[in-house]
Amino acid sequence: MSMKIESTKILKKMTTEYFQSFFPKEGKRPLTAWCSSIGPSEILTAMGFQVYYPENHGALLGATRTSNDHIPKAHSIGYHPDICSYLSSDIGAYLNGQTPLTKTYGIPEIPKPDLLVYSTNQCREVQDWFGFYEKEFGAKMIGISSPWKLGVMGSEEVTYVKNQLKEMIKTIEDHFKLKLDPQKLKEVVGLSAESSKLWKTFLRKAKSTPAPFSFFDGCIQMAPAVVLRGRADAVEYYKTLNGEVDQYLATNPPSTKPEFRLYWDGMPIWGKLRFFSDLFKENNTTVVGSTYCDSWIFDCLDGDNPLESMAMAYTRIFINRSEEIKEATLKNMYEEYDCDGMIFHDSKTCPYNSNNRFCLPQRLSDKFNIPNLVIDGDLNDLRCFSEEQTVTAVESFLEQLRIDKL
């Protein structure tokens, strides 16, 4: 049984204050930059922008199960049903004049951008997504293009991205008549590095048996790692969260061990987090780790070497690596978390984050005897997901694991 994380009350207050800060009750609204979720937000924060993450809004649309109210609107103006449902649900919601941010955080609308900054390291469609809003708001747009599917990372790849970051800084300084303070950038990157380290510490506590929380809890607790990156409040939150988990582990000695421990690869199905959490609990199984939550672990960020470490950190993320690197990473994580099987989510509209499509599950099975199951679904579009088929598939998979243990 997973612990009840009391720190979540603090998290809700923090995220509410974050979103409401875009709409101050007094004074001028802050200079606002939109940034892709694994983009160079530290530069934007250091230059005085309040940073908003459209992918976070996409996830909220999915989690509130409002995506399917808006996806058809984007389709109706020409966006294809097979493209990213974050994109189509977000643009559709904008066109419909609606956002769950109003009900959840009390703000009237999405924050309007002065600047749009995207990186192609995690998703190539984000350029088209941000391009829609560039035209809509007349905001300045800057893109960082990452080398794709990297094996071994060398100095050439790092320098290529670092030079783009330098050019980005110059463009922002010229366009907005601002000046980046190098010391401020070091401070912000240092805070990102610290919160990333604490986030990793939290996630790895699920290696305990039984795990104190699951992947589905991690999807909630990751919010500061995404939207508050580079800020002191993210660091303080993860210190508090880790302290709570440590206290729980110290005062709750291991009881009944779950029958199975699983590892999750790929995106969450945002509108079905509770469904999956309940399904695995009912089957005495815990999903203990994931490539998704690990996406915001940046081991190489260094406040003393901000630009080069950012170029490295944001280029070497799991989703941007070669099949060989992914294979080795999944094998290592499977063993580190002492798992019995692996779940691959084949997200219909998110091919970049669906790692089952080039024989990776088969290779893991053939080379390392790692049992795995592919679940069909989507990050936001619930028309691509069947509860009945998923229950059957999961229960059959667990039964096969049970047989194999005999």
C-alpha cells in the first residue's frame, strides 16, 4: 500500500501561487515566456521572464479529462488526428476559449506569451505547436534544434547546442532590450541542479520493498521539477518531500511485499492515472519506476558551467538517445528497481515517446529475459484507449508472470 503523501498540500499551494503570478492583482503583468518542458528555461528565468509550459497545460487537459472536448476543434481547422494530442487539445481549448486553469487555479485564461522558446530534443512537433501561437499573438519565437537519436555524445554535439543557446541569449537581449547577468544564470542553473538531484533522490526511494509510492504518484509530484525548475521553492519542496518519505520508511517497517514490481516506459495516460493506480493495487502490483518521471533528472547540470552543462543535460535525455542507449538504460533501471516485468505504453499520437516501435521490447526479452507488455493508448486522446482491453491484457500478463515463477 502506497503512503499518503501529505506534502501534496504544499504542492497544491505552490502551483496555485505559480499560475496566479501570471495575473498579479496589482501592477503590471510579468514578461512571459513559453518554454517546452525540457527546454532552456534557466536562461529565461535568469533574464526575468515568468516561464509557462504549454506541455504542462496539455497534461492538465488530459488529467481533467477535458481533452476530448477540444481535440475535434483543432482537427476541424486542419490538424491531423495522428499528431500530438497535447498540441491538438491545447490549441483546441484555446480556440474554444476554455482552460482547466480557471477552475483549478483561479486564473482567467492561459498566460499570453511575449516570447516562445522551444527545443526539439523531446518532440519535433513542438515547433508547429508554438508556431500557431507565434502567429496568434505576434510573439517572438526561438527554436533550439537538437541532434537526434544520439549514441555516444561528443564535444561537437554539445558545442552545436551551446552555440544555439548563446545565439538565443543575444536575440532575446536585442529584441527585449535586456541583459543577461552571468551570475544570475549560474545561480538559477545551480538551483535546477539541486532540485534535479533531490527529485532523483525521491524517485529512487521507490527501490525500497515495498515501494512507498508508485509511478502514478510520481506523475503528480513531478510538477516542481517541470514548472518551478531553477527556483528555490522547488528545492525546498523536494527537501520536504524527501524528509516525509524518509520518515515514513523509518516508522513503517516492511509489511507484505507486493507480488510484482513493474517498470513503466513512455508517457502516462493522463486521464487514467487513477484507473491504472487502482488496477495495479487490486492485482497486488506496484509500478515502481519510469522513464517518464526520470526525464527531469539532469545529472550534469552545473551552476559553475551553465551553458555547456545545459547543452549536455538537455541533449542527452533518454528520449533523444539511440536504440542501443535506450536498451542499456532500460536494462539497468529494470535491475536497479528489482522489477518482475516492464510496461510499454504505445501512445497513439506520440511516436517520439513510444519506445516499443523499433523492436526494443523484443530485444529486452530475447537478450535479457525481461517480460514486457505493450499497452495501447494515448497521452490525452482517450478515444485511443480501452479500459476493458487493458484490464484483460494486464491481468493476463500478471498471470503469465505468476506461472513463470512456478
